[in-house]
Amino acid sequence: MQNTSPADLDLSIVIPVYNERDNLVPLEKKLEEELSKLHMSYEIILVDDGSMDGSPHIINSIKKNNSRLKLIRFGSNHGQSAAFAAGFKAARGKIFVTLDADLQNNPADIPLLLEKMEEFDVVCGWRFKRNDPWIKRVSSKIGNAVRNSLSQEEIADTGCSLKAFRRECFDDVKLFKGMHRFFPTLMKMEGFRVTQVKVSHHPRLHGESKYNIRNRLFSSLHDLMAIRWMKKRQINYDIIQED
Ligand code: UDP
Ligand code: MG
């Protein structure tokens, strides 16, 4: 992925937004509260993925009082991976931090990830105590187990959006729809050091989850097969002479 933006900030917070109207004001407030403690330069990139509930309108009004906030707005819904891709392309941070717009991830956990970035290139949040309906918790457990087994991975919770990446992680990967669930695997394939850290998880207070078993299971299985294929067919060689 070509990122032509200058890397002149410490952090880019990249957040996909799809119909999150009532979460946006508390989200910005909480983020500013936590990020201002870090003594790092940062930007917050909200990528509106074709919301129809007036989310962009609210972001535009928050933006008037926050010059660190940037809005990228899609004309229609393109999915979470597309939103991340557009955000990363515009990001100016040396480190990218991703999270959900619904405050299920806690911005107060960002320092936990950054601490680990001293030794690793990718840090994945692990929602150790999920605050979701039981059906989602169970399906996610099964999903993670199947994913780990078929892709020979050990990522406890790849669905957790709270993650940190060194900017370079995205230089050589091409992003496809649904790939946001496999970022850790893609990064490992590129030779980056990946770890996970336990983070808190909160119930969704406003709006609805965009995913259910039906729309997640089948597309994820399809994507999983693609990842499995990519891992198996990855080009590997050892040069013993080159004159
Ligand atoms: N999202 C998005 N485009 C979509 C679906 C979701 O930008 O097509 C955003 C959504 O607004 C949220 C994040 O991606 O910020 C994760 O979605 P959600 O919270 O519904 O997923 P869950 O936490 O229930 O798995
Ligand atoms: Mg959520």
C-alpha cells in the first residue's frame, strides 16, 4: 500500500465509522483525555464508511474545535477494511493505532499497546473479558479457534480492533475486503514481530453492531481460505551465492 503522507507525527489514531452518531462526541472526548496525557504528537482520523445517520455532520461539527481531527468520508458503505485502508493511506503517524468508534475499546488502554511497541512491530488487543451478548462471545470463540487452527496462528482475539502497528507494516501488503481480521497474520508473513496484550472491553452503549453470525461467518470463512492459501504459497528462498 502506497502511503505518500509524511511521517511527521508520533501517532495516527484510525477509526472506521458506520452509523455511530451517538458515540462520536463521547469518543472524541475520551480520546483527547487519554491522548493528551501521552506527550506525543498525534492525529485522529475518522473514516466515515457511508453512514446514513448523520455521523459525518457530527464529525464536521466536532472538527471545528479540534484541528487534530481529520475526516475521510466515503460516498457509500465499503466495509471496515476499506475504511482502514483509506485511513492508513492518509496517516502521518510513525505508529498507527486502530479502534472501534463505539467505545467498546477503551482509549485508556492505548498506553498498554504503546509500551509493547518498544519491542514489537504489531500489538493486538485481546478482549479478555468480552462485554458482548453471549451469542457473539460464543461465535467469536469458535471463530478464533477455527481461524487459528486453519491458519496455524496463535492470535487469541483477532476481531479486536484495538491494535497498534508500526507504519512500515503496511508498506508491502495489499489490502482486500475482510482482511482487517487477518492483519496480524499478514504482518507475520512480512516478518514483523507480533504480540498481544489484554485490554478491557465495554458494552456498546449506542447504536447497533454491524455484524451478526450470518454476515460474518460466511465471508470470514471465505477470507480464511484465502489467507491459508497465501500462507502456504508464500515465496520463500535462501540465496547461497549472488555474484
Ligand atoms: N464499521 C465500518 N464499516 C462497516 C461495518 C463497521 O466502518 O461496514 C465500523 C463500525 O462503525 C465500528 C467498527 O467498524 O466502529 C466495528 O464495527 P462493530 O462495532 O459493529 O463490530 P463489533 O464490535 O460488533 O464486532
Ligand atoms: Mg463494536
